[in-house]
Amino acid sequence: MPLAYWVHNLSPFFVQFTESIGIRYYGLAYMLGFITAGGLLYLYARAGRSQLPAEKITDLMVSVVFGVLIGGRVGYFVLYQPESLLHDPLALLRVWDGGMASHGGFVGLGVALAWFARSQKIPFFHLCDLIASTAGAGLLFGRVANFINGELWGRVTEVSWAVIFPHSSPPGTPLEFIEPRHPSQLYEAALEGALMLAIMQWRFWRSDVTRTQPGRLAGEFWLLYAVVRVFCEAFREPDASLLMGMSRGTFYSFFLVFGGLVFIGQAIMKKKPANR
């Protein structure tokens, strides 16, 4: 008897050389996100809407790559798997096993931007606005890669578009006994990724907020991301123990709300005149 739901059977490899070595979609997702961000930064420079010179964009992207990857990796263990880091510190270096946290990536990104701003004498809040306007691309590609990998699946449901993720049950469980789940990775790709990118691009190009209120766009990004992340968490199966009765993704998002309000508050207080 055929199953009523689609069974996830996608390979995490774009090109596979051995059982564990190859070009993975997850790595391609990060690469596409950084390339898209770099391309948008060049458009900003050509349009005269950026204080970041075109010749410095590559240097900034190198800093961003290291900040996001290191912050995301360390954040995953600190925020979601602290016991694993204590018992097996070398797990931090086994990147082929996966494990990245978007909240940790934000912290690493902030540190990288602060260092770059200071070394290149470019306003920190302006850089935050530029990167915030492009960040949705990376989130979009990353969540699609999560779906391809068959990880971070959603809660059990009976909606018609539910998906059976074989790895959501113990190995050897017959497919007919595996419960269908929300493809929450795609919900997050649409909301955290595509929607956030569209809103930030609209704000960047259709307003003068990045010049008159530096830091406000970054603050708005954090606030909106926190809202959509909490919404998506309602459909996502918690992948770590709860904190104060909330999933960790929801709990950590409250810190983004606080940070977003701080950024918006300072931007309003230091608002520049609209006319040049």
C-alpha cells in the first residue's frame, strides 16, 4: 500500500567522492549566500549608497565568512550541545558532522564587523545595516540545505504537504510507522530567508534610513527575524532540551529583540537631517 506522504530521500551531496567526502549542498548554500551578499554590496557601491569602497568588499566578505562560520560553529555547541563540548572538545573541529547556530553566527558576525570597522575606519552601524540588508540570502539558502539534508525537521502533523523524514525515527523503523512532519525547514527558508531579504531590500532602496539613522536597519532586521523565528519554532521539532518551557530557538530570539531595540533606539537618538 503506497504511503500517503512524500518520503524524504534526497542526498546531502551535490557531488560525492566517497561515503563521507564530497561537495555538500550545505557548503554550497553558504557559498551562494556569501556570493549574493558580495554582489549586493557591489550594487550599493555603484549606486553611491554605501560608505564601503568597492575595493574593500572582498576584504569585508573574508571577515564576514570567518565571523559567521566560527560564531555559528561555536554557538551551536555553546547554545545547543554544551555537554558534547565538555565531553568531546574535538567535536568542535569535526565540521563534516554538521552543526551551526544562526544566533551564534550573528554574534560572530558582529565581532567581525566591529573589527573591520575599526581597522578600516568605516562606521560600525553603517556596516551592520549593509550586512543586515543581505543576510536573508544566506538564511534562505541555508534552510533549503537543511531540508535537503533531512535535518531540523518539523513537528508531527497530518497536513497534506507533510513529509516523512526517515532519520526522525530510530534506524530500522519501517516507513509506514514513521510519522509525517512539517517541512519546517522550508517555512524558515520562506520567512527567515526570502521574506526577510525582500523587506530589507525594500527598506534599503526605498528609504534613506541607512544614511539618516545608521543602525536602524540592522535593528529592524533583528526584531523581524526574532518574530519570524519564534513563529517558525511553533512548527519545528525542538532539537535540544527546552529552556523555561521554550525551545532554544525561541528563548535565544528574545536576546535579538533586546539587541534590535538597542540599535533602533541609538539610531533614533543620533538621527541625521534628511537633507544633505
